Amino acid sequence: MVFLIDYGMGNIHSVKKALEVCGADVSVTNRPEDICKSEKIVLPGVGAFDDAMEELEKQKLDTVIKSEINKGKLFLGICLGMQLLFESSEEAKNKKGLGILKGRISKFPQGDFKVPHMGWNQIKKKNACPSILNGIEEGAYLYFCHSYYPKPEEKDVIAATTENGIDFASMVCKKNVIGMQFHPEKSQRVGLQIIENFLKLC
């Protein structure tokens, strides 16, 4: 069973549909007691970092997420859901992140490139968690929509990078935790393949 966390700031419908298309049995919940029963956890997210952390804390989901990750449960963060895994964000005025991964979220610098980084862009595969990218070609295109990007302190957690004025970490993987800055649920065949790979992981 995959539990999809609904804390009021995720594109729940499209993520749920993509998981189901890939064969997952999905339950949408914001109840900590449900998440404790899950086999895999997915945290989507769109919007502002402070607002998202406030909602997670209000619903006591921050505590259960950290607890279940520490137990070794497989966890996927998508877009803002990935950024919340880090310690802090340049966007945030009041809130710290979950602190599962070392590093912070920074805003793209000013330059001759698009901010927000929106639309299709390529990934370059790195060494972390190669199984999540099984069947994905080097330079595959995925769909992005964000103005901030992760800067992991531990470079060995970077599973893929993408170029938007700078090379940034577009996918991270550390043990049972995976984060994707792109939206696999909006990335057609390639995104569905990545979701299938996630569902096959133990």
C-alpha cells in the first residue's frame, strides 16, 4: 500500500492517478496513524515552503514522516515535497525543513534563463540510487515548475542533475529516501517509468 500525504498543498489527483496507472494500491490521507501502516510514502507539494511546513506541523505529519523514514520506510518527495526534506530554504521566513537531508534550498540566480524554471528539461544521471532510473535514457526530458532548487551538502546523494543557468540537483537519493524536483506525474512515459521503478523498490 502506498500512502499519498494530503496536507493541502499537493497536486494530489494527478499524482494518485499516475501511481494507480503504474499499478499501485493508493490511499490518500493526512492521518498520522494511517501513515504508520504504509509500505511506501509519497509527499507531493506545490506552493511556498513556510506554508507547507506550517501545515505539516499543524497536522503532526512532520513527526510521523521523520519517524517512518527513520524506520526505513521508502519515501518519495516530489517538487516542494523534495525541498521540504532539507534543513532550510532561502524562501522560508519562519520555518526550518524536515532535516532528513543535509543542505538548503536556494533561489535561482538572476541570469539569461527562465525563472521560474518551467517546462521540459533534461536530466543527467549520477551515481546515487541508479535503480530509480532503470530504463531512463541519459538526457531524458522531464517536466519542471519551480523557482528554488536544492543544494545538498552530501554530493553522493545526487541521483541526477539538470541545467538551468546552473547545474542543480534534480533528483536525490539517500538510503530509503528519494526526492524529485521535477513532476513525474506530468512527465508522460518517462515519468511513469520512474514511478514504476519507485514502486519496485523495497
